[in-house]
Amino acid sequence: MQLKNIATLQFGFYDKPKKKGSARYLQAKHFNEFGLFNGELDEWIDVTDKSKNHLLEEGDVLFVGKGMRIFAWKYKTGMGKAIASSIFFVIKPKLELVDADYLVTIFNSSKYQSFFQSLGAGSSIPSIRKNELEVVEIPLPPLTTQKRIARFNELHQEELRLTGKLIEEKNKLFQAVINDILK
């Protein structure tokens, strides 16, 4: 099924970020090389009549379709009020048809990453147009299967995080041993 039939798409909001404001202003720099939120929210904007329609809602999927790092990420209200910058497409899934975490999982899969890279090929800064994104075909297994796939991805990401932490600790231990020997 095409994305436009299972979700609505809009562009993020353009504004100049400030040190204080009433909503967090999400930009690509707030995400690591794997498209995971880095926890640093230091930029804000004020919610105005113009920007209030851009406040993110639980389950909105942010998709970066410009630049060298193309990724998807799901917003959760626990992080507080937030507005996505104009680098993002904001995808609002029809939850009776598609699970937001499933959509993030497949958009971040190597198959879709290759496809998205091919769409933006041929320019110095790859960019996916809204009309191209709207017609992307999304496989739609039953919602229970979508949720299982998303959960499998969540467990995989946690395993990668823990493996990274283990490697970090092993390096610290190795350096401590070497430093102790070199005293």
C-alpha cells in the first residue's frame, strides 16, 4: 500500500531556535549516525498561532529525507512539547492500518535505506520530494505482525546499545591494565 493511503504527511516547521521557549525544536543534529535521539534538547521555539499546528503528537514519525543521513524516528510525548524543524517530514500514521514503530523499522532497514538513497541520487545534497515519499510502497502484514517486527527491532537496538557499552568498558579495562604495566 502506498504511504499516502496509510498516513498523512506534512513538512516540519521552519523557525529560528532560541535558548528558551515553550516547545523543543527538533533538528537533525539531535540524532546520532544511526538516527537515534541523542537526548540533547537545547533548542526551543515558542508555540504561536502559526506553529501550533506543528506540535508533534504521540506516534508521529519524523523522517529526514534530505542530506546524507536518511532516517525515521518516532516521537513520544514523554519528551515534552516538540516541533520538528523543516528538515523533517512529519508522518502521521493511520494507527488502525499501520504501527508507527513498524514504519520506523522498515524505513530504517537497509532495503529502504538503499531505495531512499537511490531516489536522492544525482545531486550534491540528496533530497526526497514529498510526492516521491507519498508513493513509497509499504508492505502491510496484520497489525500484530507489525508490532512483533517493531519489537524485534527494539530488542536488536537495545542489544547494539549494550554491546557498545560492553566494548567501551572492555577498552577502559584494557587501558587501565596497560597504564598499570607502564608505571
